[in-house]
Amino acid sequence: MDNAKNQNQNKQASGRQVNIADNLPGAEYANAAQFQFNKDEMQMLFLNIFGGNGRTAAKIITSPGHFKRIVAVMSQVMDKYEKQHGEVKESQAINSEIGFKA
């Protein structure tokens, strides 16, 4: 989907103009995630793990209120996806450890 079409869809969905930065690199695939939090923020670390190696695909830091909204929207999107394409089975957990042991 080209940038202009994507911006138009974002504007229609929210009633706001959303500009996507041209300098963002291509999409990143994530097959694992780690979550941490403190009183003021939620941290989401998305990982791409293949074999015994892994790398960070993205790190998102947001407020607890925005995090809760994101979780609700993601649940709605999954419900719509399953209605259109059928039930999705949860992927198996990745059994290998990444990083150093102390």
C-alpha cells in the first residue's frame, strides 16, 4: 500500500490526519515480545528470534492508559480477522534462551 493511500485510510478511520514519516525503515517481523512496566510507563520489546539468535525488532514505551487502549484495539482487530478468515491458533512459545546468563 503506498504512503498516500495509507494516509488517506488513517484519516478516514480516525477523522484525523496522520502522517507517516518517510524515513521509517521497512516493516519488521516479530515473533516474540517482552513486557516490562513501572508506575508511569509500559515498555514493549518486540523480538525477531530465529534459531539460537535474536534481535530487537522494535521497542515501544507508552503510558498505562494508552497501553490498555492498544490492547483493546488489538483484541477487536483479532476478532474481526477471525470472523473473516477463521480461528487463529496461538503459536507455540519459543523454547530457546537469548542472551547471556549471569
